[in-house]
Amino acid sequence: MINDENFKTALDFVFKSEGGFSDRKSDRGGRTNFGITQSTYNGYRRKRGLPYKDVKGITREEAKNIYYEDFWKASGAHNTDNRAMAITLFDTAVLHGVENAKILYKKSGNNVDKLLDLRLQAYQNDVNKHPDQGEYLQGWQNRVKNLRKNINSINIVPKQQREIYKNILGTPIHYDINKNLPRFATGFAVPIEQTTPHQVSFTPEQIGKMSREEFDKNESAIMHQLQTGGLNQEPSRDFGGYRNSHTGDNRIYTAEDIGNFSSSEFSHHEPAINAQMNSIGIPTNNDMQNSGGTVYIAPYTRSDGVEVRGHYRSRG
């Protein structure tokens, strides 16, 4: 069973883009189904000692296994925590082949937008050399456009950051690739501005014991609690005098701070966040407001032009 969250997201995009069975004479890949060519399917079955079978009869599960082993892992997409790049590299391998994808990735310098631009350039070059492929150019360009539209808004969340949310709430939280919002593993994100006031509240223990149907039913209320600090179980705490063992300063990272960090911001603050986790844990903004030992520093711009987010610090 494949449990890679990023792969599942990437595969969903590929399945939607590739469609079902195709047997167009102008398609250099020949007969394909779910984007898997007959030759690739032959190799998959041969490795497993299975007889020849028309790719028209390939199952979705077989296609999933092929994509995972022969494209996701083979391209190296599984080795990056950068979700946007992992998805882009995988899709590039599907369209261009694994080795070509690796070459394009290297040329991109690990930059998603540049990798997509290189793909567009490659499609145009291909059509210039092989005019008979011109009928596919618009489709290839649209695929890149759709992929770019999805991934440009991703707040890339490293595995460590997802683990922090898990430690806060006792149940895994991931991020919606399209809306850039936290969500639980069993549901989709609901923008807080679209929710209505909720009278009901849940503890992390109750959430962890919910069935999928129960969670889906109560998700907007749960997300409202998460973003307003309503999932805090502990009584008010005094964080006065706290010092981070890594940085030596008195900044306190809240769950909301971490959730709003970009990938680069999280990487920069990660050692300090981990040090805090091992000391006072990760409180919420609500905890800070109820603590007499903290002070809120409003957002400001430093003399060198760097914008600093609003945050809490301990007193004393």
C-alpha cells in the first residue's frame, strides 16, 4: 500500500491530465491508457512473470504502481520535501521520460517555475523539429499552465512542519495544495472567512476518535477551533522568563505563526521551533493572550528593509 501523500496528489493530477485509453496514429507513444504506454505495461508485466495483456485492459491500481516505481521514485521526486517540486518533477518525468526529466531538473536549479519554462521551450523545439506533433502543442502548454496554476499558490509544508501540527493536536494535519490552508488527513480545507460561528467545540482526543464521516460533518467547526485557538486544552500558563535554548532570545512561536510560514521561513526558524517544542511546546495565539507573561510585537519593517511578522515574546 502506497502512503506517500505527495505522490497521491501528484498522481491525481496526472490521471486527470492523461485521461483514459488512447490509440492515435500520430501519438509517438502508441496505444496508451491512464498515460501508460503499451511498451511500459509490457515491461511491468514481464518483471512480474505475467503474460502479455493489451494496455486497454490495464487497471488503475497497476497504473498507480507503475507511476510510483518507474516515474515517482525513478525521477527522485520521492526524495524532496518541496511538495511543489516533487509534483512538478514527477509530471515532467511522465511527459518527457525519467532521464530527460532529471536533465531538465538539473538545468532548473531546483526552481519550479524555471522547470516549467524549460518544458514549454522543449515542447516548442519538438514541434519545430517535428511539425506533425503540432496538434499536441496546445495540450502540452495547457498542462503546464494548469500545473503552474495549482503549485504557485502552495505554501510548501516540510514533513517536520506537519509533525509539529500533529504534536499540537494529536492528529495529522496537512495542507490543501490549491487553497494553501491547513486540513486534516480525512478532509479538505475550509477558508476561515467562509465559516460561520460555531457553538460546538471538540478536544483533540475527540477528533482523533472520529470516523471519517463524523470528521467530514464537523470539519468546518474543527478548522474554526484550530484557527482561533479553541483546541487548547491546558489552563492559562505564564510564559514569563522563557528563553529559547537555541537562539537565547525570548521569542515564542505559536501554532498560527508556524502555519503562516513559507517553506524558507520555516527552514530558517526550524531549530528554534524544535528547541521550543522540547521546552514549552507550541502554544496558540489564544494561549498568549491569556498569559500574563508575554507581550505582542506588532509587524514592522527593519532599517534594512526586511519586513518582520507580528509575534509574541516572553516578559522578563
